[in-house]
Amino acid sequence: MKQLSTVHKYFWKYRYRFSIGIIFVVLSNYFAVLAPEITGYVVNKVQEHLPGGKPVHGKESYNGIVMLFIKWVQQMDFAKLVLICSITILVLALLRGFFMFVMRQTLIVMSRHIEYDMKNEVYTHYQKLDAGFFKSHRTGDLMNRIAEDVSRVRMYTGPAIMYFVNLVSLIGMCMVNMFSKDLNLSLIVLSPLPLLAITIYFVNITIHRKSERVQSLLSDLTTNAQESYSGVRVIKSFVQENAMLRFFKNNSEAYRKNAVGLAKTEAIYFPSMTLLVGLSTLLTIFIGGKMAIDDPQKVGIIVEFVIYINMLTWPVTAIGSVASIIQRAAASQKRLNEFLHTEPAIKSADSKDETPLSGNIVFDNVSFTYFNTGIKALKNFSLSIKEGEKVLILGRTGSGKSTLAQLLLRFYDPDEGNITIGGKDLRAIPLQHLRDNISFVPQDVFLFSDTVSRNIAFGLTTDPSEEKIYKAAQNAAIHNEINGLQNGYATMVGERGVTLSGGQKQRISIARALIKDPDIMIFDDCLSAVDAKTENQIINNLYTILGKRTAILITHRIFTVLKFDQVIIIEDGSIIEQGTHEELLALNGYYAELYQIQTNQETIS
């Protein structure tokens, strides 16, 4: 219950529905326990009308409402009394059924509301977590926690609570009536219950441990399936279908064995409950039978006890399923709490200042190491970019170019040094405001399974006009190709843009950045899949679009079409060359060598 205490805030949120549901549960059981007393009263009346029968005393032990009912019917003739009692028992059954219906409608529906709130809470928290978190956690595991684990917890907030209140109230009412009728017989009949409690205690410990293991294996299985679906083209191209199937079967087999082991453990509950309830029934009939032989007036009480014991069969049996549901829910909530209690490494500033970001961008002795790999991407890196400048950043793969963009967007914070925009430390700028003012085209393009137009307009808070979308696509040199698609801008691009080529996806991603119209634009090697002619067209368009905006173009190629205010060469996280195009050619270093190689290749082409 320690893990599940996190969920109890929802019971307060839905306290009215929760309270009314409990009242319905109690009312349902109240009408249920009246029937055995009326039945016992009818049996006593039958005893009186048998040859040699004697009046049965002890009516004062009946329930208050039953006593009023008895006073009403006791003056009737025998046939009419039996008829009225039979109709009353039927009405009580109907009332119990009605309150059981509204009980489920109240509590089970409440659990669905809680499930909705929990999924939103988990999803919202996922979005607050930093980029480093998602690098160290698998997508399949995250999906399993928000789907399967939340569903397990819902079973606790709805069915488990309902069954628990039901069994507590029914057992309590039955025991009150039983003790009021015959204390000794009640103690004998209920004597197997301590054995039941001991069984539940030990089995619960095992179920909790196995539930955690099963949920962990299910996450592995989900991850395996998700990666296989996403990478199906790679699997097919390398003819690894059988190998992946074996891998999936191994994971599936491990899950199956542990799930079956858990099911076997849970199966101990039901025969144990049935055995103990059956033992109570046998004791009632055996001991009660002997009592009825000695005193025929106790036949009505024995009949009541037999009915009570049979009424307790389901609630007592439900103890096992309720305990199992709670243990599974606790194991799942523990997994959810691991993420819900994880604080994001990148936290937004409390400031509400939303003035436009402008001014110089300064990297001051910045050092950064990726914690999950230990790779030191930047070492005492310093760079000043004036407002409105166009900067080209060049370097080999792994030199630290992309890290600059991720630090500027605060996907990560530097280990040492500071980054400022217009003299403001990035940590003092609210995250949403910072990222609203920067357009970023990542190296790894991601398109959502939606229409082309909605992918282009993704970064906007309001729906743009068609003309604005068309203009952004034209500037990204993709407008004509979109019109050539089957449904034009309304074409669904498929998961991760699977229906489009690499170059088309990159240009749609560029259009997405352009339509945002920000103060700062960052392009991270976003033209690698584009041919030379289209590349020049996009660069020429950018020359006009960028205007007075600050722009950073990260690449491994030199673009001579666009005049850059600075060209930065990075090697092993440090600047090795810096200057304008002409200045770097005059140095006759890395940049000049790269320019010469690229020029020769273009001449040959």
C-alpha cells in the first residue's frame, strides 16, 4: 500500500462519486442480509404448523426492519404469511440487484476517470523529462508503463476497492447477525478464517515479487516488438527475419514462463477459499444439525447460518482476487513511481519574462560530457555570435557540432561555463520561451504519422493559412513534389514519414522551421540527402529569408552561395580555425583543403 498511496489523491478528487459508490455497496449488502432472517422466520413458522410444533421464541434478535415486518405479518394466516414473505424476499433480491448495478456504474466508471487522469499525468511527466532520460530508457518500456501498468493500477482503483468494500460490509453484517443469533455456533463456523488470513499473507508476498518480474519482462517484449516494427526495412534488407523471430520467441518464452508461474501461484487462492468456505458449511450443518436434534426450535437459526455461509462464499473467495489485484497494482505503481518521481535534469526558469530573444549568443568556456557514454563533446569552447550574423560550423563526424545546437536549445546544460543570449543566461530564460524563439532542423529528421500540411505547421500554436504553408514549402523547394503526391498537402506521410524519400523528409522539416518565423534558426546537417541543384535552390532561398535573423548552419560541406559572417572549424570539441571564407582560404589549413577537395569534386561532376 506504500506504493499505491500515490493514487489516493484521485479518491479525493472523485470523493463524491467514491462516497456514493460505497453507500450503494453497503445498501446492496444490507438488503442481501435481510433475506436470510425472513427465511429463518418462515422456517420457524413452518415448524410451528407441523404436527406437535411449538411456538418459537427469541424474535427480539431480529434486525430492526425485520422486526417491523414480522409485527406486520404475524397476524396473517399461514398461507398469506408465506406468500408475503416470498414476495418480500424477491423484492429484496431486486433491490440488491439494483444497488449492485448503480454501485458498479459509480465505482467502475470512477476508475475509468482515474485511468484517464493517470495516463495524462504520466504522459505530461514524460514530456517534462530531459533528452538524456530518453537516451537511457527504451521506448517499449515507456509505452508499457503508460498502458499496461496504468491498467493494472486502474483495477485497484475500481474493482479491487469495490470488491473489498463489498466483502468487508457483507462479512461484517453477516457476522453481526450470526453473533446475535448464536455466539458459540458463530465462533465454530468462523474458525477456519485465521487459516485463510495466513494463506493470504504468504501468497501475497510471492505474488508481489512475481508481478514485478512479469511486468519487467512484458516491457522487454514490448520493446522488442516496437524495435522490430520500426526497423522492419533493415531486418528485411539483411535477411534477419528468422534471427529476430528467435529473439522475440526467447523474450516471449521468458514472459510466458513467469506469467504461468504467477498464474499458478494465484490459483492457490481459489481452491483454498473454496475449501475453507466448504469446511465452514460442513461445520454449520454438522454442529447445527446436532443442535436442531436437541432443540427443534433452532432449525430456523441453522437455516439462516447455512444461507449466511453460502452468501459469504463469493466475498471470502474474492479476498484472494482482491489481494492479487492489489499486489499486481502495487508492483505496477512502483514502476510508474520510478518515472513520476524522476526529476528532469533540465528545469525551466521561474521567470515570466517573454521579451523577444535578441543580442549576441555567447559560449563562454563551455565544456560538456554525455553522461550515458562518457564522451567529452566540448572542451573549454568559447564562441561569440553577434545578433543577425550567419555562422557556418564545419567539422568531422563526432567533433561536437550538433552538441552546440542541443546546448543552445537546452536539451542539455553544460558541465562548465555559461551560454548567454543578449546577456541572459539560458538557465534564466523559460524553456518554452527559449524554444519558441528558435527554429531547429535536426540531423535526424522526424515526421509524425499525419498529413504533410500538419507536419509543416507542427510548431505553430494556431492553424496557419494555406498560403503560409505553401510559401514555407516553396522556400524549402518541396512545394512541387508535394503537389505531385496523390492527395497533395493532405497526403498521410506514414509512421516517421516512411512514404517519403530522405530528401523529401529533410525539406519538409526545413519548411516546418521556416514557417515558424523565429529570431534564431539552427540547421544541423539538414541537406545531406538533397541533390546539389535542390541544395543550391534552398540556400538561395535562405539568403533572402534569413535577412537580419541570427542563423547557425551546421554541416560537413562548404556553402559558397551563402555569405557567412563567420566560419568555424571544430575538431574534438574545440575551435581549430575561425574567420570568414576569404580569411580561412588564406590560412591554407583544414578549411582550404576541404574547399579544394569539394571544388574538384564539383568540377568533375
